[in-house]
Amino acid sequence: MRRSRYTGSAHTGTMEWLIQRVSALYLSGFVIYLIVSFSYAPLGEFAAWKAWFSLGGVRLAWALFFLSLLLHAWIGLRSIYMDYLQPLWLRFSFTLLTGVGLLTLALWAAQILLQAGP
């Protein structure tokens, strides 16, 4: 019988790596879709924008966009802080400020998405 070895911290960042890749794919795909669709059929007036944004599918796509953006930013910045900020108090401070800032942006995005409803 073969005994498994302890590999230390191997595979601990796999989920973060996967979230970074999936969120990057969604973000880039969504932005490309917006650029192409608005270049062919631009929404010129505020009423058209409001009607388009009040659709459930559009708000869901934007909610996924904001979620992907916030997760991507959190994981990326946290990795940078962990790698390059050596004093623990500095790393903690930057991580805390980033978390508060991203949470504020998440609440703002939620408010926008919820107010855009019918």
C-alpha cells in the first residue's frame, strides 16, 4: 500500500486561481459583448437606457459583472499585499482598507441594481 505524502501547502491556492480565471473570462466577455452590441445598436436617450437596464436578464448580467469584478480585485490585491508588504501591520491595514472599499462598492452596485427594477 502506498502512503500519501504531506505536500505542505500544495493546492491551497487552486480555488483562488480558478476564481481569477473564470472572473477574468466573464469580465472580458461581457465588456466585448457590450462594445459590440452598443456599436451596432446604441441607446441614445435616457429612457432607452432605463428600459434596457430594467430588464431582469440585463440586471443579472450586470450583477454577475460586479460580483466578478469585486472577487477578481479582492483576490488579486490580497495576493499582492501578501507577497510584497512585509510588515504585518502594513499588510493588515491595506487589506482592511481594500475590504472596506470593495464592500462599499458592492453595496453601491446592489443599490443601483435594486433601484433599476420595474
